[in-house]
Amino acid sequence: MEWAIFSLEHVNTLLDEPDPADSVILLHLIVKINMADQTLRLILGDQLNLQHSWFENTDKTVTYLMAESRSETDYVRHHIQKVVGFFLSMRAFAQKIEEKGHQVIYLELNDHENQSSIIDNVKHQLTKGDFEKFEYLLPDEYRLDQALEELKGNLSIPVESYDTEHFLSKRETVAELFEGKKQWLMETFYRQMRKDYDIMMEEDGKTPITGQWNYDEDNRKKLPKEVDIPSPLSFQRDVQEIVDLLESEGVKTIGQLDAAHFDWPLTREENLELLDHFLQHQFINFGRYQDAMTDRGYLLFHSKLSFGMNTKQISPSEVVEAALQYWKDHQDDIDIAQVEGFVRQIIGWREFMRGIYWAKMPEFAEMNFFGHDCALPSWFWTGETKMKCLSHAIGQSLDKAYAHHIQRLMVTGNFALLLGVHPDELDEWYLGIYMDAIQWVEITNTRGMSQFADGGIVGTKPYVSSANYINKMGDYCKNCQYAKSKKTGENACPFNSLYWDFYDRHRDKLADNHRVAMMFRVWDRMGEDKQADILEQAAFYKENIEEL
Ligand SMILES: Cc1cc2nc3c(=O)[nH]c(=O)nc-3n(C[C@H](O)[C@H](O)[C@H](O)COP(=O)(O)OP(=O)(O)OC[C@H]3O[C@@H](n4cnc5c(N)ncnc54)[C@H](O)[C@@H]3O)c2cc1C
Ligand code: SF4
């Protein structure tokens, strides 16, 4: 067709009083307007960033696609609260952007058009909708990143990917910082982040305020009886409808849920409310009792913001900014150790783990430094064990889809490492059970920090302990059938013999690690008879692991 420039007036005249001579032009014009660069944009369940530049202006040539996909509910068995939380957050997000005037195709789980996977849904919509372009936000999971890359190679239309505008650092920042370096230390990365983003720095941009970078030493207090634990904020939503849907669609899940009182935040507003609640009630003691364990409550002084942040409903920079502002306004109440401890988790550990993930995947998912191959005890799925620390941490995880960091690291992770559980089994458990579990942050914490299966990329030594640490940091041992101080004999705490068994069997792998050299000296000083008794006790517990 020949191109002509029409004035708006001319177009209107054509539309109002069509002249047969102009009909071909008119037809072409209408088709062209309808087709004008129609773009399909994909939004994944963990990309619910309302602040993203995509949503600044509405654009009638853009359609957003969101889908509740079976590929996502089924790649691992998830906690019921996690599936409900993701789907309801996605629905609320879709509704929000629709209200703002964006065009959305939202496929609920039982929608007849819904294909079984995210990729098939994209293909289906592209074929059906005559789109001329496909765009997506870069996924945080390697699996989806690869799948979308592959799709890109197979499509005949232009495909573009965009940053999620969520993290402070880039995927490659950690790899670039440590290029050519033998050791990748979180602390080095964290200090660089503080400097790069001018967080808690003196005016020179090089010195931390107060001259001290890290208050980790002040963050290791046991929780005294007289300290009250604030009530967690609960959103009390009735979610029965979606629970019924999951059931009728045959989605297999783990864990429990109170369908009449679902308590996770599912919108940006609710996440901001949760942040505010944390700052007002928990921040004051966050760092101080960050490592404490008790059965007096499940959240203690933690924020519970990981789900909201990992789904990108709330951003790490706004969380850190709000914390710094709150501190500024309440300098007399909140001391620097609480603030620094919180900031370090978010701009330090969280961003560091993401950088490690992108630097080391896919090999990371195969690492098994110790060659561990034991099965996960079946009571990890029920919490039914006589060991109080484990029954509480696992029971709470099944009830709440939440455990705080030290429960994950020094109770469940510690026990699994001492026992020698295959990291694949453990990854499956951690990836399924926690509300905030997405592979980039789950696997780096589990396989890396907790299991040392990466041989020391994330951490410099294995996080293992006997009952000594668990007793020092919590009140579990007081109410346990096992005796915390006994290594052998009746009712000896299993952590104690398994702890020495771990060091003994991995001496060849750990002997050169100066951070654990002292443990081998202590072990050697015990003498052969005592060592034999301890190893025998450990062997007995391993053989009878299901009865513990
Ligand atoms: C074995 C194991 C598995 C883990 N799996 C996950 C996971 O799947 N998803 C996840 O988000 N975190 C994971 N973590 C890290 C940490 O336990 C959780 O981020 C934290 O418990 C979430 O609760 P919260 O929001 O109350 O955190 P808070 O204690 O309030 O901390 C504030 C924030 O700091 C960040 N943070 C703290 N520690 C870490 C860390 N080690 N890595 C990354 N971010 C951190 C989180 O975003 C968290 O919301 C895991 C830790 C271990 C030891
Ligand atoms: S005694 Fe051992 S098993 Fe019992 S709570 Fe303490 S560490 Fe856990």
C-alpha cells in the first residue's frame, strides 16, 4: 500500500463519512492502528514491582501476561501457605495494574486457556494475539532465565528483556568485585556496598560512621525471660476459596494453613504496613536477639519481610531507607548495632547471595564437597522427633512457613550437615517449606552457607555445633528429653556425638582450614577410648535416626 500522511481531521472524516475511494486506505489504517507494535509483556510471580518503570504510563499497545502455572506449583512440593501467598499476591498485583489502566491477561490456575508452563503460556498468547514483540523482566531463577533465553532463540518476533529494578547491585557485581580473588568474603562486598550507596558513611565516603563497620559481636545475645516478645502483625485474610481451588486442581503441598486467618502480607500496602510494624516494635532489639532461639514465639524480633522483598512488592532500598530514617528519628531508643545488623542482612547478605548465584550457577546446584549421601530423616516432614530444638523449628516451619535464620542454620541445617544428608534432599526441603524460598536465595544459603557443599565459596567454615551453641543461644535444651551435656550414654544429646563424628570423618577435607584447626586439637586431646565411645554413639544414632 502507498503511504500517505493524514491529518486527524481527515481520519475523522474518513471514519464518519467513508468514501468508497478511500475504503482500502481506511481498512489498512484500521488494521495498522490495531496492530501498531502490539507487545506482550510477561510478569512472573516474584516480579510484583509496582514501582517498576513499565507501570509509570499506560500504553494501549502493551498487554501484560500473568499466569498461575502448574510448572511452578509442581517443580518442588511447596508449603500450602507459599502457593496461596504467591497466587493471591499475583492476583492483587494484576488487579492493581488493571485499575491503573494497563491491559492484563491473567490466567487463574483452572482457566481453560492456561497451559501447564510459563513458557507454553507465552507461546500460546503470542500465537493467539498477533503480537509483534515479546518483552520480559529478567528472572531471578536460573531455570527460568534459561527457558526464556531458549524461547527467545525460537521466536521470530523481536524479544527484549529488562531489569527488574529491584536489587541495588547487578547480577554480575559480586563476580566482578572478586575477579581473580581466591576468597569471596561477604564482608568485603558489604563494605563496598556501603561505600557505593553511601549508607552509614562519613562525609569522606570511605569511613563508616563511628569508625566501625560491623557490630556482629553485639548481635549474639540469648533472650532473657523478662524480655517480652512483640506480637507479630497478622493480616487475617480468609483464603478458603483459593485453598479449595488448589485442592480441586490436585496441587500437592506440605504444611498447614488456617484458611480463615491467613496472616502473610499480600500487597505492597500490607508490606509497607509490616515494615512499619517492624520498625515500631521489633527493630529496637533486632540485632541484639537476632541469633536467639526460643519456643516462646516464632518471629521474635525479626521482620518477616523476606516474602514481600523476594516477590518484589517492597524493595531493599526502601526498606533500608525507612530503617535509617526511623533510626534518625529515634536515636535515643535505637542503637547503632540494631541498625547496622539489619542493614547488613539486606545490602550485604541478600545481595551477596544473589551475586554468588549468578556467578556460580549452574555448577553450584551440583556441588557436594563432602560427598554426603544420607536421606533426610522422615521427621523433617512432620516435626515428630524427641529433639526439642528440631521438633520446634520443624513444627513451626510446617505451621508458619517461616523459621528465622538461626533456626534454619544452626538447628535444621546444622543437624543435616552433621548427619551427612545429601544436599539435593535438603535443597528440596528448604525450597518447598519456606514462604520466602526462591532458588537464588535458597540454594546459596542451603548448599552454600548451611551445608558447605560449595567447599567454602559462601562461608569460610562449616556452620556446625554441638548442643553447647544451641543451649547458649536458646531455651530448647531445658525442655528436651536429651541431655545437652552428655556426649555418650543414655539420652546423650545426638548433636554432641554427631558433631565429633563429622570432624573425624572429614578430617582430610578440613585439616587445612585454619578456622577449624582448634577443633581437631580438642578432638585429638580426647584420647582414643573416648573418641571410640563418641564415634560408636554417633553410629548408633545414625542407624536409628528415625527413632530420634
Ligand atoms: C538453610 C537456609 C536457607 C535459607 N533460605 C532462604 C530463602 O529461601 N529465602 C530467603 O529469603 N532467605 C533464606 N535464608 C536466609 C534467612 O534465613 C531469611 O532471609 C530470613 O530468615 C527471613 O526472615 P525475615 O524476613 O524475618 O528476616 P530478618 O531476620 O528480619 O532479616 C531481614 C532481611 O535480611 C535478609 N536476609 C537475612 N539473612 C539473609 C541471608 N542469609 N541471605 C539472604 N537474605 C538474608 C532477608 O531479606 C530478610 O528479610 C536461608 C537461610 C538458611 C540458613
Ligand atoms: S539437648 Fe540436644 S537435642 Fe535437645 S534441644 Fe538441646 S541440642 Fe537439641
